[in-house]
Amino acid sequence: MLRTSQVRRVLVAMTAFASVAAWQAAPAAAAGPLKDITNRYVGSAVAANPLASQADYRSVLTREFDNVTPENEMKWAVVEPNRGQYNWSGADAIVNYAQQNGKSVRGHTLVWHSQLPGWVNNLSAAELRTAMQRHITTAMGRYKGKIRAWDVVNEMFNDNGTRRQSVFQQKLGDGYVADAFRWARAADPAAKLYINDYNTEGLNAKSDALYNLVRTLKQQGVPIDGVGIQAHLATQYGFPGGYQANIDRFAALGLDVAITEADVRVQLPADAAKLNTQASYFKQLWDGCHAVARCVEFTTWGFTDRHSWVPGTFPGEGAACLFDTNLQPKPAYTRINP
Ligand code: 9MR
């Protein structure tokens, strides 16, 4: 079956063929937007505020991408700040945008130690288990049929491969992961269910732990469909070794792989050399995903340096996205889409 982006590409090609003279007269241009040069979903994290208030942000997003991931709007602390009091306004806005513009949505994220509302920390084990099930069921149920893939469990490992001692791990034990996936499957059987983490791009202790876990979950019949590799990179640390082999080994387990949060930060001020290194990292990320049939999605964590989590978290670093603050494509963009 042809994806919409492929259909679009065929139509573009036919149109170009029909008007060869006009085509030849036109100045050199990129082959087309990102979403039209790949048969993977190509996405970005989006924030509801600029989506609503900045026409240029919205228009570049709509032009270039066919997947959106709410950057913060579906997190537990945002949707249920007080027990039983829900706020879906930002999440609804992004899902509505996606529906109206034919974009796929990656739901982010259900079970995560961070951006948890305070009340979750004060529950007994039994209450926490019920609350977790209710949260998964409520969020997934609200958007049933409108979300292609969900990050069900996020960032459950420490960098050394041990389990993070989150409130879920401490109170519910190892089994919380399988429970979360089973509840998620029941809530929206059509959604692809992912485990997602950072510093798992290359072959290392953390990606080994993730690999061993998902292999075991598959053996046990736990309904998991994919592994999300975040890909928050920084040029000063080098490109992760074994990236391609790592994607390969997850795919070989019969799982989909998605690059879910790609960005490549540089030490400020950015200059041509740093942006060139950044471009080569983005290109390697992109190519590695495209080399494996089961790598089905390439999503960046924001598309413009105008809106990025990086400077607020890593002072002195930034410029991590494909487009600059004026929404002009950077060398990283043209390296991927010459
Ligand atoms: O980009 C998000 C930022 O606006 C939030 O303040 C932050 C809170 O922890 O979360 C950021 O997104 C994170 C994502 O949800 C999970 N992986 C790491 C991302 C960057 O921190």
C-alpha cells in the first residue's frame, strides 16, 4: 500500500513531467519536504503554544513532517495535576491539529519517573497500581484510534544498565513494565506500543539492558511492538559506536524501531565547523534508520532552534535542531535533504 507521502511524491513527479518547460526554468530546489523523501514517518516534537500562536512555526511543521509528538502536553503532571482533575487542552489541540492535517501522532508518555504529579508519589503500592492502570486507560482511551504509537514506558534504566529506582520500580517491582504494556494493549489494541530511552543509540551497558529486557518480554508474550531510541546527541561526545548494529539487533527480535527524539546540540556559539559536525551526526542517524527496514520512524525533538529544551537544560549548549530560529534550514537539514 502506498503511504500518503508516496502518493504525493508520485503526483509531484507526474506534475513535473507534464510541465517540463516550467520545471527546467525553475531555480534549483530541494527534492521536496522531508516527509516526501522517505517512506518512514518523519516527525517532530511539538508544543501546543507556538502551534496555536505562530503561523510560521505551524506552516513549516505542516510542510515538512507527517508525525507529531506532543513535547509535554500528554505527560501525567500536565494531564492530571491533581488526582481526578484532568486537563487535556494542550493534548487535544495537538491531536486535533494532526487529525485536520493528516499527521500521525506519537503519544508521549505514559509511565515515566519525571513530570509526575506529586500526588502519585504519596500512594500506597496498591493505589499506585490502580492509578497507573487508570492513567494508561484514560489517556489511551481518550485518543483511541487517533494515536499510531505510544511511548508506554519511558527511561526506566540507569546508564549502567540497572533499573532506575523510580516510584514504580520501588513500589511495584519489576513486573510494572509488563503490566503497563498489557493495560496499554487493552486500552487501544491498534496502537503500537513502545519502550523508549536515551543513551541507547549505540552498543553499551544501557542498550544491552534494554535489549535483554525486550527479548524477555517478547518471550513472555508481553504485548510490546517497538523500541524508541531517543538520540539526544552532542557533538563534543562523538557519534555513538555501534548505532547501526544496535538498531539491527532490536529489529532482529521482531520489533519496530523508532528514532523518537533526535537532536544534536553544540557548544555555543555555533560556527560553521560545529554545524558541519552536527550535520554529519544527523545524517548518520537518518541513514542508520533507513538502512533497517524495521526502523519505521525518524522524529526530532523540536524542529527549530526557536523552541528547544537544550539551552534551558545544558547552559552554554544549543542550536540542536534542523532549522534555525528564523525557520531557515541548517546544514543538517540540507545534508539529509540535499
Ligand atoms: O522537551 C521537554 C522539556 O520541555 C521538559 O521540560 C522536560 C521535562 O523533563 O522534558 C523534555 O522532553 C524530554 C522527553 O519528554 C523525554 N526524553 C528527554 C526529553 C528532553 O529532556
